[in-house]
Amino acid sequence: MTINRSKVAIIGTGLVGSSTAFSLVTQGACDEVLLIDLNKERARGEMMDLRHGIDYLNRNVKVNVGDYSDCADADIVVITAGAPPREGQTRLDTLGASKKIIESIVSPIMESGFTGIFLIISNPVDIIAQYVYKLSGLPKSQVIGTGTALDTARLKNLIGDLVQIDPRSVHAYALGEHGDSQMVAWSRVTVGGKTFAEILRDNPDRFKGVDLDQLVHDTIGAGWEILKRKGTTYYGIATTAAGIIKSILQDENRIIPISTLLDGEYGERNVFCGVPAILGRTGVKEIVELHLTDTELEKFHRSAELIRGFARNL
């Protein structure tokens, strides 16, 4: 009898990587978390800290420290290592430094015999995911960027606060780049079966002056607002990554807007960007193609073209 055990390797044990590990361990999302970092003592310290809380959790998730050769039997490798943007930079400005880091990571992982799924968090995530796809040679379904998953959660929080509804009851998507060019498919936003446009129209006094462009601006700027206050962001993206990982390992068929390679969907090809997709045990099972308005589709194309322009230099 063979008992399958799930294993997630996390490359980089900075604030994002360690928070992702914490989310996986506390949620009992997998059987083993493997921590890999050039700073092995930092990784070992994180391992010890995580292990010491196991007694108070629902299950004993194994936490170990290793190196790239230990990724051979991993189901998912999460890449968090990268160059964070400095004040005044965009995520795209970090591409040069992040690209070099990714080159040093992917090759030894593939040499280990890894055949699982890459989940990319490192920014600029859409372009880095495309680069990992190119370097790894894996099928497109097995290379996933976190894309606009966190942006969508931020958008749903803003809408939920506005209409005083649990954000989990809001159905909405931010699409395109995980960055300044992303757009919101307002025609597809619903709350309790009602479109957002209907909610605004049916409650003119309550929602007088609601500015959709401002909501998009606030969604895009949410990460920077956090950065200004605490230096960086990590809880939101870590929890988002854990949600994506659980959807894959538990074969949930959950729809999450992640960054994946488009091959004709939305009229785009050869570009990674954020779109809703069905996630399961094999990675991206299917891209959900929303029926966007002409204006929305134009904004999506502009975002995709921006990503494509940077990806041409890979």
C-alpha cells in the first residue's frame, strides 16, 4: 500500500516565505513544508520557531530545512525570493535583479528531477512566472503566478466595506498585471446575485458619489499604503498563496485569479497575466473567460501588452 504525502518547498525565508510557511502549518494544508534559503541559519531558525508551535495545532505538519536537491519529490515549489521595490519604484523596476535570482534557482530545482508545480510570488510576478515557464520547460498548467489573486481580495474588501457585506459574499475580479495597469471587470461584479451597477442604482442615497475609478486606484495602491506604514507586505500574500496551494493539493476546483499563460483566451497569446482559472491537482485546469465589455477588454489588452513588452527581454 502506498500512502501519498504532500510536500511544499518554499524558496526564500524572508517575511513572505516565512509567513507562507506559517500559513501552511497553522492551516494544516500539507504534510511537509521544506524551507530553502541561501542563509541556512535563517531557514533553520524559522524551522525551529514553526516546529515549536505544533503542539497547539490540529495536525503535525513536518517542517524541515533543505536545499534544491530536496525538491525532487515536492508537489509544489513556491518561489518568494526576489528584489523588493524601493520607494518610488514599481514592481516592474525590480525585474533585472529578480531575473538573476530566478536563474540561479530554477536550474538546480529542475536538475533535482522536480516535475511538480511552481507557484511564483516574486515580483514582477507575471513576468517572472513567464520566465520560470521558459526556464523550466514544464507544461503551462504547472507554472502559476499569484497574479491578481491578492488584488482581487483587496478589491472585495473595499466593496465589502462599502456595502457592509462579508467580502466573501462579493464576487469580483481584478485582471491583468499585478501592478499599476491592472483593471477591474465591473460588469462582472456581483453581490448576492445583484450586479454592482444594480446595487448602486437601487440605493442612490446610500451610495451617492461612489467612484469606480477611485476603487480601482485604492485596490492598486493598497500594497503601497501598507508599505508606507510597516515597510513591506506579507500576511496578505502569504494567506493568498496558502489558499492557492490548498486548492491545488486538495483538488478543490476553486476559481482564483492567478497569472497563467494565455493561448487565445481574451484575444491574447504568449503572455502571463491575471485571469480567473480553475485550480486543482494538476495545476491550472481551465481558464475562465469572462465576457467583458469592449471598454474593459481594451483595458485588459493594454495591461497584457505592457507585460508582454517587458517579457520580450527575457
